[in-house]
Amino acid sequence: MRDCYPVTTTGSTDIEPPGYGGPMLGSDLGIALRAAQSAPQSVPDVMRRVAAALGATDVVVYVVDFAQTTLEPLPDRGAHAEVPQSEPVATSMAGRAFVDGAVAVAPRGDSSRIWAPIVEGSDRTGVLGLTVPDATDDLLAASEELGLLAGHLIATHARTTDLYDLHRRRRSLSLAASMQWDLLPPLVFRTPAISIAGILEPAYDVGGDCFDYALNDQLLSLVIFDAVGHGVESSLVAALGIGCYRHNRREAHSLEQIHAALDEAIAEHFPRLAFATGQLVEIDVETGVLTWTNAGHPAPLLIRGGRVVGELACRPTLAWGLGTTFSDPAPVTLATEHLEPGDSVLFYTDGVTEAHVPGEEEFGIERLADLAGRHAADEVEPAEVVRHLVRAVLDYKTDRLDDDATLVLVRWDGPSSR
């Protein structure tokens, strides 16, 4: 097998390439809407039928597991030339398409095997594999569209079935981890102006770490949250915190008001000194003005020009849940930073920098900053930056973390009209 070659994807927000008149053009919307009415478990069958119209065979739908290390094939009642197996993200052709976010192709006898990323909104969640007689430009473009269709169908049906969630599990999730994953927004989000990527470890036993975001018109709102302790109790604190945050955000309250509401809610409902550190963030995506508050949380890192130029300073309050417990609430400080196009801000929990093998030094802020700068200099997407960083933390701790490690990277590319 010769090396595959990537075909650049247009992405969900880009305009169709000039001159493209692929097989699905003019009918893809109707196909998607009709396919969405199928039974929740029918996505592999639907994709096989739709791909057959392109002359494709051996159609396999893979979903990535929670740790984003393995692509798991969904069951299908159709016949395959070979039994589909799990594919490692790091070393397989399917994994290359997933990591690059681009269609990849390689010869298979007299035919060609194509892998197309499955995309739900902006979040890559799997890969679609199919075999075609000849990998023409039109078929490659159509394969990319099939990946978008598969993502749409899975996202739609995941609300009414557990099947897709179950296939993402390489092993059983703890109760706390299951609660946390249900709280999370998509791990990846992208517009022409701003990109977000988050990752949590240990994926199958995460406790009190969480994050949330929303883009409303030109205002991006974000929270990162680290509840004290481990297990279900910390997940309950995180669930209350995220619920309180979303409620107040949707009521159009200011960052100062949301900050105070989080403190009061945790102190009231968890009187046994439960607390959470975290940061509230707003970014005007047209101007790049970043505003944030800090509740006893590690300072985020500013990445500019392919290197970490420093921490973003903001005078912290006590952790949420402690401000009204030990003293009168301290005034909330709003900090501001004017981002430049291409700037990234890395938010993280202390489980990242404090990771260590007993008897050895901690992973540390210097090592995190060095690696973040190096990967940012490679001009890879934020999703790949956080994937590399969390892999480095796991390798440093020999794959076993004593505390949750969460990373959220936000990149501002300039005004959307730029």
C-alpha cells in the first residue's frame, strides 16, 4: 500500500469549491432530511444505501471513543469484503483522516479505499470508510459530504438512543464520568473568527472538571470549572455549577453577577464546604476583547506568534462556594486583554500541571507552556494541540492520573469579515 494523500476538506462553514458538480449536488438536503426520519439505529444502513448510489461498497461507520484513541465500527447488517475492526487513531489510515480532518485515499486492489471524517457541526466524531472503483475528484468530494451526512444523522439520533454512546466506550464509564460527559458541549467548535477545543482525562473516570461555552451573536461565553474532590460528589457540584452558569448566562447577567451567583449556589446547596475553582470568560469575536474573572483558578496562558508569551493576570476571589462561607464576598475583578488575530488562550485545571509520578517532580507550568508553544508553532488546529498536550501529560504520569486534567484552547483568528 502506498502512502495515502489527504484531500483538503472545505469544512462546514466554507463555500463549495468552484466547479464542483459531485453526485450528491442538488439532492443532498433531501437525502439528509429523509434519512433523519429513519430508526435511531439505522445510520450504518442508511449510509450504505446512500453510498451505493455512488458505486461504493464495504461502507463502515466508525465513531471515536471517549479517550479519542480508537475508532470503533458500528454494527451493520450489510455484507463486507472483510470484517471491520477497531482502528487506532495514531497509526491507521482511518486515524489519519480523523486527525487531519481531511479525506484520505489509498489503493485497494483494482479499487480505492476512502476514509472521510465524520463531522457533527465542527466536531470530528468518527470516520466513514468506503471502497470505490475509481477515486475521482467528484467521488472524493461526495465522500466528504457523506461524512457530513453521517455526522448529522448520528447527532440527531443520539438524542433518542444510547447505541452511539455505548459504541464510544472502550470500557465502562464511572458514574461520575457519565454525569460529566452528559454536561459537556461539543469538544470542538469553529467559525471563521474563533475556534474552541477541549479535552478531559481520565476520559472514563473524570470527576469534577467541566467546561461550557456558547456563541451568541458576536459574544463568546465560556466557563472552566474544577470542583473539589473526586467521584459523584464532585460531579454533583459541577452539575450545579454548569446549570447555574447556563441559567444566568441565558438571563443575560453580567460576569460579575454570574460569578456571585455561582458562589451563592454552591454555598447554599453544598453546606459541607464543597467548592469549585474556575474562570468566567467573554470574548467579543469582532474586536478580540477578552474579559474574564477568576475564582481561585490557575491563570490561563496567552499564545502569540507560535509561543507562550505569558500568563493572563486577574486578581482572584476565593473559590466558588467559599466566598460567602468564610467572609463577606470579595469584590469581583474583571480583567481585560486585547487579543491579536491568531492569538490563542489556553485554559487548564491543576490536574495538568500537578500530574507526577510519586517521588518525581510535577509536570509543571513551564513544561506545559513549552509544549503549548511548540505545538502552536506547528500551526495545527486547536483540537490537535490539546490532544498532543493531554497525551504528554498522560505519558508523563504513565497513563494514570490521580486528578482530572482538562484543557480548553480558544483561538481568535480576527473579525469574521477579515
